Amino acid sequence: MRFDVSSTALLSRLQSISKVIASKNSLPILDSFLFDLDGNKLTITASDAETRLVTSVEVMNAKGTGLFAVSAKILLDPLKELPEQPLTFDINDENLEIFIHFQNGKYNFIGQKGDTYPQQKPLNDNAIAITVDSQMLLNGISRSLFATADDELRPVMNGIYFDIHTDDLTFVASDGHKLVRLRNLSVKSPERASFILPKKPANLLKNLLGKETEMVNIKFDDNNAYVNCTNFEMVCRLIEGRYPNYNSVIPQDNPFKVTIDRVSFLNALKRVSVFSNPASSLVKLQLKESEMVVSAQDIDFSTSAEEKIVCQFDGTELNIGFKATYLIEILSNINSEEVILELADPSRAGLIVPAENEENEDQLMLLMPMMLND
């Protein structure tokens, strides 16, 4: 086999899929990229046995066809240091000795047989397909991923729940302390369905979707999902199990409603939380008429802080405590200029919603309170 390829084009494709390769693999060949040469198209695959990424690059002057695998480290490290130039791959079909010729030199190493690389099982006949906008999918994953859990006892909480209805797609993530529900009304599906996307493939999609502009096709069954884009295909194993009824934990009757500038609130929290107890990260919100007082203290080191922020609130006085790090994460993942806090009492979960939702979008964040010392 022989072909020419641009060093920059090859490196960009390899880097985009290399993040799926695990540091320790059960099969040694999974430390490698799988190359499949067919005409002037070179298809490249990387996998960790659970998740698989496939991309392709156009090559020139191709001779022969076939499969071969190359160590990811051997290829990536030298290619990162090469300036843009054509590379000539020359592969001996008998012993898989590979030469890479370039302007000022050559690399020489032995590849592996590509037919030993694990193959992907096809989806079941009852697989369901939906089509979504790439940037909408990126937005949904980016703004819910932070709320996923790391819970060995409840693996269903360790991913993003895609709740698909006939007239919307809802992204849900929760770790038991905070919950994100992001509903998009632009996605239509012929039937009701759902799946739980694990954290690693969600992170991979977050990195890859930024360069996509076209629609994304998602096809899934009970065990696996195929995500097809213009520049890559991802196949991943889904988390099996039933996701909890997230709507049942969202409090409905919240008499206290506070409208506040999101950035002012976020910056005040960042400053005040520095003075909170590092173990609890507790901040206290004291609500008065047209004013919120954000305060924190660390009794062990005799430090404290307090800031006042103007807000729209005309209810009776209320004190409630939250974990500052969670509240900062939530506010950082809302795009609206103002947010509305919906509260009932210091022991019930608080809701944080944007004052103005984006088009075709309905976003809600929930945060469990913390007990105040006083």
C-alpha cells in the first residue's frame, strides 16, 4: 500500500479522535489507530472498547487497499512537530513495515494487522433515529454535563439523560444535589424514547461538535448509540437502567420569587465564597425587600465576607444557604442576563431559571439547600 497525505490534515483528524484512547487498555491494539485505505479515502478509527470514533481524510496517489494499525504515540508525537508538508506512507503488505517519507527525512516502524482490531456490532432492528442541529446538541451537552454524578452505586446518574418526546428533546443531568433540565422544542421524534449518554462520550462530543455546522443523526437501541456528523462518527455503549423520575423532585409551589442580575450575583458569589469554610463552601442568602445579602464565614480562621446586591423581591424576609461551588456552576451555565430564583423555605430545593429563555428552549436548574448554622 502507498499513499500521499497532508501532514496538517492527517494530524488534525488524528488529534480529534485520539482523546477516546484510554491510558490503559484491555487490548494492546486499542493503543493504536486503525487505518483503512480504500481508493483515495483513508478511514481512521480510535476506540477504548466502550466508545469508538471514526473519521476520514482524503489522500492522493493511492495504491492498494487494506487495513493496518499504527501506535497512536508513534504517529502523534512526531507529527505535532512537523510543519505543513506532504507525507508519503509506504506500507509493506507482507510484514507491515511502514515508511513515512517527508521533506527532510523519514520514519520507519512496524505496524500491526488491522483485522485483529475489535469490530463494532450493528444496532438492533428496533433502533430509533432522530436528527438534531449540531450546535443545539453541543449546547445541551455543554450546559448539563457539569451536573452529572460520579456514583458507583447508581451508574444511571453518571451520564446525561436524553428524554425524547414527539415534540421536544429534554437533556437531564443530576448528582442528587443539583439538577439540570434543558428542554428544546425544535426537535421532533416519531415516537417516545430515551437513553443515557455516559460522561466520556459526552465530553468527546463536546470537543468535536464545535467544528460541526450540519445536522447530526443519532441512532440508538437499548445498548449502543451511533452519532453521525459531517467529519466523524461516534459509536458508544449506553448506560443501562431506568433514570429516576426527575419531574417529581421539582417543587411546584414556590411563593418567593427573586429576579436578579446574573453576572452581579455570580461575581459576588465568587468573591464571598473565598471566605467560606473550605469543607462546606456554604454561602448564606438573606432576602429583604429589593435587596439580597450574600455572606459567608469560616469560624475556624475568623474570616467572613458580606455583599449586598439589588434585586426584585417584595416578599417576607428569608434566609437560605447553598453550596457556593454548585451555585456558581449553575449560574455559569445560564445565558440569560437576569435569573429568577424560586424559593419556598430554607429546607426545600430552590429553582434557578433564566428570566428570558432562548428561542425553542426551556431551561431549569434545581439546587438543594444546606443547613444554616444559626
